[in-house]
Amino acid sequence: MQDVPPTDIAVIGAGPAGLFAAEVLAGAGHPVTVYDRMPSVGRKFLIAGRGGLNLTHSEPLTDFLARYRPAPAGLVRAVEGFPADALRAWCHDLGQPTFVGSSGRVFPESFKASPLLRAWLARLNGLGVRIRARHRFVGWSDAGGAAFETPDGPVTRHSGPVLLALGGASWPRLGSDGAWVRLLEGHGVPVSPLKPANVGFTVAWSEHLRSRFAGEPLKRIALRFGDTTVRGEAVVTADGIEGGAVYALSRPIREAIAARGEAVIHLDLRPDLAHRTLVERLGAAKSGQSRSTTLRKAAGLSPVATALVYEAAGRTLPDDPVPLAALVKAVPVRLRAPQPIEKAISTAGGVAFAGLDDRFMLTARPGTFVAGEMLDWEAPTGGYLLQAAFATGRAAAQGLLAWLGEEAVRPPS
């Protein structure tokens, strides 16, 4: 087994949290090595930018912080210490200015992740940060050093400060598989169970709907669950429903299913039309016209939306336009379970903040710090995920620097 001397700080995990922590540490003058199990860095970051890199959100900080559940004091302090404006300024300094979209979401002007990542890696290289790919973290050796599996065999660092930014358990093919849970629990670290977040749900569709409409989008709809309604889009899948409107309410839906075994959402397929207006349009349909044609022409429904109305009605639609309009405005969909965690956009659960001190250091393993999605917090899409990754990476790095300063002046025992 090859040993690596402790000449630097080890950051394990090369996603946004780990890379930003490395930048902070190297910027303070410390030699840093970043380890990652994948052949290249930032793979999930690049996937996040596939349809446009949503870095953060422009809403007021109070509203921004309310998006996190739970919102422990440590997370709140981290985001307050590095809010959206600071992230935007950081991007600008890398030559990647940002803009605010119509929804308040913030994107790079290039709209892509790759130019930002290239500029970022160039900065890290200029700071002397070393990156070691294909190093899978497997725990600690008996001597206390971080242990890795590599293509060339096992490698162990001598004991030294370590910052873990290993991600959650979604998108395991990109590097975050949650294998660290067992490792940390074995060292007495409290970990809340990992659960899928920002995820779709399974539905027992009829064979007709499944075979004809899987993959079809539902555009400009409203989704209601309980007392909360969100507008957006969704997609009917072969075994369920997913998409932005679903993700926005995935936490309460997931919790309801865990408590009751199922959850019923209601889809308003024409949220821009009042019920009375829809009744008038349906009532004015030509005599003898099929219900499908009426729904298409009078209600403006797409084929997949019409199929959902039939699905909810048991294939027989009411003749009276009043209940028919009510159904279009509130199609019930019974959700059975979240999709598996590997299909989720992000992860809920993780290292409990009760197991950290104010510096983001594990109380069970002094000298080991934690950042990013492996911490126990959850947020919807919209920029909140990346913002927390950057902010906690910075906070954990600052905590590590503070700890090093304390260790330097600590008298020998």
C-alpha cells in the first residue's frame, strides 16, 4: 500500500463544494490536493448545466433561506456568509458574468457549465491545487490516514486535515453513490437516512395511457398538493410523473407517502382559465361533437392532457359542463412512491449538523470537515442546491483554516 506524506490538505470530492473549498484553502496559502473517484472533475456540475446552468436565485435572502428544509443554523450562517450576490460576483471574476431570468433564476450569460468550469480549473491550477482522479475514498487506515482505492492499488495518506465533499446518493454514475454513509456511521458520525429529493413519483397508469403518452409533456399547468399550488410543467412517464412542478412539491409529497402510503395531487390543466369561463366554453360546444374534440377545441387540451381527464373519470366523462370543467381544473393523480434515489436530482438527509461543531468539523473525528450535499439539508431546484454547495464548501474551508490556526498555537500536552 502506497503512503502519501501529509504535506497538504486533502479535499475529497471534486464537485462544486469540494472545488470551492479547495479554492478558499489554496487562496489562503495552503497546499491542497483534491481527490475524486471519477476520471474527471465536476461531472454532476456539468450535467446540472445541460439545459442551462441555474447557479442561484435572485429573490430576497429571507425568502431564499426559507427554501431549505431543514434549515439548521450552520447552513443558514453559511448561505448568509456567501449569498447569491457573492456567487454572481465570483462568476464575474472568472470572466463568466450572469443574468437573471424571467423566473428570478440566475444563469451564466453563456448559459452553460463548461466555460465556467474551465475557467475555474484554470484558477485552481494557478493556485497550485493538485487534482488526483480515480481515487475512491474507502475510509481511514489504522494509523488514521485517509485511504483510497486507485487503478494502481490502495493509497493511504498519513494523517492530516481532510475536507469531505462526497455528495449525496443521486446520480451515482457521476460519482455520488452514498457509500460514505456506512463509513462515517462506523466512526460514530450521526447520519440521517438518505432519501430522494427533487424526484418524480410512480403512478399506476392504465396500459392505454402508459403505451400512448409516456414521455409527453404537460405544459403550463398548475399542481396542487394540500394547501400549496405551484405552476410549471411536468412529464408523464411510463410509470409515473416527473418535472419541475412535481419537484417543487416533492418533499411534502414524499413525507405524505411515508406517513400514509400514498398521496393524491390535483392537476389544473388550464390554470389560466377560470372555472366559469371553462364551463361556458364547454357548454358552447357543437352538439354531437365527441368529448375528446370538445376538450381539444373548447378547453384547448393537448392529447396527453385529454387522456389524463379520461383516466381520472374512468373513461366516461360527464355530459354536464360544470363537473367536466371541475375535472379539467383538478385532475386527481394518485402517487404511490418516489422514484429510486438514483433517479433523483438531489438527496435529502445526510450528516446531521448535531455531529458538527460550528466550524463544520466532525466532533467524532477532529480534523475532518464536511461540506455540500452530504450534509443534512434539502432544497428545491431553482439555484438553491448549488448555492448551498458553494456556501458550505466555503464555510467548511474557513472552519478548517480556523482549526489549523488553533492547532498551531495549542501548547503541547
